[in-house]
Amino acid sequence: IAGITQAPTSQILAAGRRMTLRCTQDMRHNAMYWYRQDLGLGLRLIHYSNTAGTTGKGEVPDGYSVSRANTDDFPLTLASAVPSQTSVYFCASSAGEGREQFFGPGTRLTVL
Amino acid sequence: AQTVTQSQPEMSVQEAETVTLSCTYDTSESNYYLFWYKQPPSRQMILVIRQEAYKQQNATENRFSVNFQKAAKSFSLKISDSQLGDTAMYFCAFMALTGANSKLTFGKGITLSVRP
């Protein structure tokens, strides 16, 4: 069982380009999350999904969009990347309210 | 909105000794969970310990224990018999149990170095 996988592991991207970070879980968890981690700021929630077909905005949603077409996949899209989106991105999932969140290995994104 | 504060950016401890990492939080919620996550150099986020706010007893997981002071909104992590593998960044996190949301609010983290 892989748990949560993210792709790519790392990426260098030119500003203005579109980029989709992929996240897939095989635990059949209802809830999924996207966080960004920046030095000195901890992890901040970008978007979340409580169940397939629904999404919500987190603390820092601007410049990002998500979709949840099925239980397993939760891609994060940067429509037009900017240098301030340089960060490490983590996808997470949980079985429900109050349950532990399991994290993927992260994607390091650099926008030049 | 909730806030989580980890005021110490870094700490160092000698191998085999005990270290305590501080965390305070602010919330108007009455029903919530608190977590400590570990992030070693591999970047993987690993759950260390969890505390339910309604429980008075402090959570313990092997060498890791917490001191949960609900009235003071304090949630410190004690690591006993520190090992080199404990070297990592540690994040305190808060989860309010409101409706179907289980979103985590993280502190900024503390870098712990265990010296041989």
C-alpha cells in the first residue's frame, strides 16, 4: 500500500506557466488537503475537500485551484505561476473528522 | 480563527537527555484536537502524538509525552532519552471539530538538533 503519492517530486517552472501538482491516495479517505510549507511560516492550508465532488478554500487559496472528481485524486493547479509560489507542497488525507492526517512526500516547486 | 504559536525557532539537546518543546494556541472552540508532527530531513511529515481536548490525561507515546494545560492553552512536547534520530523539525498543530471540517492549523515549527 503506497498511502499518498505526489508527482512530480520537484519541478522548476518559468513564471507565467501553468502547472498541475498531482496527488493520489489509496486509503479511500474522504477528506484531502493541500498545504504549502515555507521557511519560518510552517504549513498553511491552500484548499481542501471533505468528500468527492466538493472543495473549499483554506488560508492561502489565491492563485491556486483544485478539483475532486473522485475519492482518490486531488490535483492542485497553478494557472499562471509566480515566484511567490515557490514552496514545498504537501498533499494530505484523512478518514474523517478528528482523524489523523496522512501526508504525501511533498513536491518542491521553484518558480523563476 | 485559531492561532498556534511556537516561539522557539530552534533547540539543541544532548543525546540521552530530555527536552521540552513549547506550543501555545488560541481558540474559542471547546472541542478540538492537538497534534505534534515531526519532519526529519527526508521531508516526510510524521505524526508523533495526539491529544483530545476533552481528555484531562496527558497523551504518551513511548519516549514522547505532552503537558496539556487547557486553561492556559499550552501544549508542550517532552522527548525523553533523546536519540540522534529525533533530529528534525517539529510542528504543533490544532484541529477544531466543527462540522465536517478537520483542517489543521500549524505553528511555524521548531528545529531540534540532538548532539552525539
